[in-house]
Amino acid sequence: MTTLESTRSRLAAAGQDHLLAFHDRLAPPQQDALLAQINALDLEAVPALVRAYVTAKPTPAIPRDVQPAAYYPFNPDAPARPYNAAQYRAAGDALLRAGKVGAFVVAGGQGSRLGYEGPKGCYPAGAVSRKPLFQIFAEQLLAARTKFGRVVPWYIMTSPLNHDATTDFFRAHDFFGLGRENLMFFPQGVMPSFDLASGRILLAEPGVVATNPDGHGGAVRALHSSGALDDMQRRGVEHLSYIQVDNPLVRITDPVFLGLHAAAPDSSAEMSSKMIPKAYPGEKLGVFCRVDGKTEVIEYSDLPAALAEERLPDGTLRFVCGSIAIHVLAVEFIRRLATDPRFALPYHRAEKKVPCIDPATGARVEPAAPNGVKLERFIFDALAMCRSSVVYETDRVEEFAPIKNASGLDSPESSARIQTARAARWLGSRGVRVPRNPAGDPDCTLEISPLTALEPADLGPDALPRVIERGASLAV
Ligand code: UTP
């Protein structure tokens, strides 16, 4: 059987034969590309996926017994759960000094809300310096190398849509001084996008199947199939610090967090998470919960309002642990997720506007309302596969300044404000006077380079400005 015939029969079995509707009208190279694209899809799995997620709309089953997850408070002396932070810092330090920690950024998203041309990691995020996000992370890893005396290799997951633009960007910046050999780039997989009404796979062009990156949970398969896990094994990397690309304040090498992950009595050292206390019940953060003895994230849209609004006698939210997508994962745990089908992550469905071609007429469709379904996997679903897992509180100003939207909440502007607030706090703790407005907010814009300090204790006297004028923009 020729490739065309065998593809036709696989498509027919999957109910997707319309994908070849324009095949005969394409030039030979486009025909080959279309066949290659179709044959790379897991067509045999498509009918079940369509039934489960596209033509049916799965309703999230919220288990009846949902409890809030326990967590290690940011303040180790908090009476609710005191712990020996120095001991965990030492354990995390030891992992870093032994070269057992790698960094991993998921940078395959489409960043559609920000509306920035190009990979989001190239976005100029520094409050004063306008440094790109990738550079801010790179400087953290350079500083960690100096501080802990070992390279922290960096694994960067792109998507087929932004892979070349990402690697070109790093090359143009000479890999930010990290050394090409200490970086590994690999694209995540894609899923076909489906027609909402019929469950048929959409065509983006007569010769191109519409696809979308398979979610940050696609990292599991991509880390394995790219050889990144093998690379970690060769280097002796045992734990991976997982970050998203959009948060310039994330601490990639946080010794206390690494130490809790590796050594806390209630941690299996498989996967651990950071949280911030939710500010209000409707805040759009997934919530760490305890379900059937496991820590899980319940998406904000799936947590019943009655639970989201519940408060403890002291007024704090009962379901307070907001997920900010900062994790540590053990390399061996990722390997298990990737290779044992019992640990496959589930899919999540999102309805989207997907420009496409009508397979009957060839007419281009620019939908005004969602016409498509995209299926994605989420990394936090791996928590349910852990034997046990710990959650560590961090402080919003210290570590959460995401850039998601072009304006308003979680925008470049709000991020710059939080970066300034953190820098003001750090400088203030070293005796620097920061001008403030009547509301108490810094009356200036500040940024501390990771090369200057990874935490306040790193701020040497030379780094401290003598005066900060009102309205100043100052990077140290
Ligand atoms: P978001 O949920 O913010 O999605 O991703 P996004 O695609 O970047 O942005 P919007 O929704 O289109 O505006 C959170 C993190 O997960 C990564 C993103 O790059 C970001 O670091 N991600 C998301 C992937 O790596 N792959 C994906 O398929 C989706």
C-alpha cells in the first residue's frame, strides 16, 4: 500500500477522511508535507478523544470530600506549622552544590492574551532595564553558578510555532553567557484542533492540519522524547526546577523550596509546589486541595463557589493555597510519567476561535465565535500521581509578577509595580530609604538584577544606592 492509501484508510477508520479533501490539488511537496503531518498524529486515539472531550463536554467531577491542602508557611516560625528552615536551606544548598538541580522553563505557549509578536520569553519585562524574560532567567542561572559553584543546566521547551524564533533569539544574544552546552531547546508536541460541532479535525490550510501545542503537561512527553531526561541523567541532575515563562520574579534556585521537596518528612520528593495565599475568593488561581489523601490542584473555575468563599474563624480563606505554577519535579518521576501508561495525564478541553478551511467548499472561515476545541494537558495533574507532595507558601511580592495580559491585571505594568515593590523591600531591609507616595507605594521604579542579588542577603554595600530620588528609575 502506498503512503497515500494507508493514510486514507487510517483516516477513514478514524472518521477523519476530509483531511485529504484537497490533497489532489496540492503541489507534490505540499502533498508530502500534509501526509507527514497526518501520519505524525495518533489517529487511532482520535475517535475516543472526540467522544470524550469534543462532542461531549466533560463536567469536572468534584469529589465530595475536598479538604484544603496543608502547606509550609512562608514564615517558618508561624505557630500553625513551625519548621526548621535552616535545615531545609542547607539541604537545598547541598543539592545545588552537588549539581543535582536543573532548570526547566515551559515556553511553548502562544501568549495570545499579551498579543506580543514573538516568543513570550523575548518580551522586555525588566521594570527599568526592559531586559527580556529569558535574560532575567539566564542571569539567575549565572548568579547561581557563582553562588553554588556548579552549572545549573537549562532545558527550554518551545513549540513548533516558536522554536526557531526562540533559538535564534538565544543565538543572537550568545546564549546570555551561559554556554551553548548548558542549554537544551526542544519543541513540545501538538494536538489537532477539532471542530466543535462535528468533532472533525480542522484544516488550517488546504494542505495543513490545524494544530495547537499540547499544553504545559506536554512537557512530560517532550522531556522524554527529546532526550532531555537522558541528558539530565548523564549530568547527575536529579531534580528539575519548573517555571513558566511569564514571571520575572520567579526564584529558579530557591534552596529552602528545594530542601523541602527533597527532605521534608511528608514529601516523596517526586513533585512539590509553591503557592501564594489567594487574595479573594474569585481570584483566578487554581487551588491546592487534598483529595483522597493526595494533593491536587482544582482549577478556579471548577472549585464550587461555596468552598471558594469559605473562611476560617480568623477570616482567612479556608481554600487559600493559590497555585502559581512553580514546581520541583524529580527526574525519575518525570520518566515514570512519560513511560508508564498508567500515569498518562488527562486532557482538558478549551473552546477557541480557530481560523480554518471549510472542507466541503475550500472557503476560508474566520470565526466570530468559538468554533474549535483544543485539547491540552496540564502539568499540575501530575500531582495526583505522586505518592505524597508538599506545598510551600511564598510571598506575592517576592515571587509573583506574571505578564499575561496587555493591560490591567497581570500585565507589564502590574509586573513592573511588583518588581519595584520587591526591590524596594530588599533595599529597605538594607537601610536604603525608598521614596514613597501617600499610599505607601514606592514613588519610583526599581529593579534588582539577579546578577546583583538572588535574595536580600546577597546585596553587598556596593550595590546599595545612596539616594533614590522621587520619580527615579533605577536598576541595580
Ligand atoms: P498560559 O496558560 O499563560 O498560556 O501558559 P499561553 O499560551 O502562554 O498564553 P495565552 O493563554 O495564549 O495568553 C502558562 C505557561 O505554560 C506555557 C506557556 O509558555 C507559559 O509559560 N505553555 C502553555 C506551554 O509551554 N505550552 C503550552 O501548550 C501551553
